[in-house]
Amino acid sequence: MVRRSMPNNDPEKLRQSLVELLTNFAVELKKSDIRTKVIALIPAFHKLRDLGSSFIPKDEAPSARDRIISYLLQYPYKVIDGEELMVVSGIGEWARRVRELRVQFGWWIYSGVTFGDIADEEETVNALNDMGIDSTKIKPDQYVLMRTEQDRDAALRWNVINEIRRKKISVKDKIIEYLRKNVGVQITGEELKYLANDAKEWARRVRELRTEEGWPIVTKNSGRSDLPVGVYILEEDKQAYEHDRRIPDEIRVAVLKRDKFKCVECGWDRTILRREDPRKMIELHHKHQHKDGGENTVENLISLCNVCHDKVHRK
């Protein structure tokens, strides 16, 4: 059985024991048999792991997983090396514990790989830079805690993710099926990456669902400035009208900003969002219809809530 680290609340005693072990190891180094030296070094190796995992009190974080999240909570929005998590966890399989914290326990821990997937748009890069994070320099085995509050519903979504993940369907179909089961819920890129079996193209598929197939998937870049970086929301379980699906994101954002993110007909915006109110989202409408030659320009587009937009098209 693999030995787990045994942290205690006295790092200084552990340090002294480690020094003593390494001092005595000088005798073993003079021996010619390699295996003898390896076996003699094992207690020092264990003691070093115990020392690293003792920095966080045992009564505060009894398990390796607890120590990892406790450490990250002390340094949110900072780039943390995986080797740091290896030290404080005191175990070799620390990366699996990080994944459990991300997917099963709802902690928004982004890896360098995820940053690489989502950081191909200028506004995302700028938002990360404002946080002091250079997404172009983050390594795959580095991590950032992006939110200090735990997503308590993540555990409930875990079973849904795994059920869809096992299906023999395309990555795009998996993503939209999962989003449709979680309409209005903030979904992290880490969830979608896991859902896609770590396929690198998952972020591209999300963009295709939004820009080509008309699913109202919103992000910080697409006009929802209130959302954290790397978070996705399917605002409504309804595809946009076909002629509204190919509006470039930069045009969409410019129109929303001009109209102050409000419906120009009724004045609704997300600050007055209510469960009983059928108005749930802001959509863009062509004043001169696209099918009649109207272009996707700022001048030809206005912001309407979903209710007013439906009313206009019924007329």
C-alpha cells in the first residue's frame, strides 16, 4: 500500500528529523550497493512529504484534497505551479485531486490547458491581463483559482456530465445537450472540456453553436460583461431566427453597448430579471430584414428583449 503523508502541527520537528536523516545518510552514500542507498533514503523522502503537507494545519484540512483547495484559496487569481500543489498535498496523485475539486466539487480551478483553449479572442486575453494573468505564458501544469465561492450545484451536474460524456455522439452534440439541461446556469470551460473527453476543439464547437447554429450561449466576450472569464450560459432553450445567426461578435457587442444592454422597445435589462417574467435575454433584430437584403451592421441592428423580438416577428 502506498504510504500517505502524515502531516502534523509542528513543521520544525519534522525539519529537524529530516536534517538528522539526511546527515546520517552520508554513511549510506559511501556504500556501493544502489538498492541499499535507495532503501535508506525512503524515510527521508516520506519525512519531506510530511513536512510539506504540515504547512496547513491538519484540523483545518485533514485530507490532501482539502489541503490543495485551502492553499489555492489563500492565493486566488494567482498562477500556481502544480509542483506547489504536490508539496502541500503530500501525495503523488495530486493532479487527480485537482480534477475532482474542479469537476465534482465545483471549484473554479482553471488549468493552463483551459486558458489555452479559451484565450484565442482578444477580449478574453485583455480580461485576463487585467487580472494580472498572461494566458500566453501559463504552462499546462499551472492553475488559477478563478472564484473563491464553491459552486454547490456542481456535484449534481456531475452525473449528468458523465452520462452525456459516454454517449457515442459528436463533441458539439454533447455540449449543446449538456447546456440545454442547464439553461441559465453558469457552466465553466473546465466542465465542457471534461464533457468533450478533453478534445481540444471544444471551445471552437461552443462558438459554432452560438455563431452558426443560433444557440444563445453568452460569455463575457459576447456582451455579458458581468460573467467571469471562461464561463458559458445558455440563456434560453431556443435557437435564434436563422437570419440572425451570423452576426459577428464584435458587431453584437457594439450594438449592445450602444443600446446600454436594454430593450429599445420596453426598456428591459438583466438588472430586473425575474423568474416570473418571460423576458429573459436581449436579442438583436434587423431593422431592414436580413432576408430582404438587410446587413449585419451596427446601424441596421437594435437590441430587443426576447418577448419584444417575438412580437415584432409575429407582425
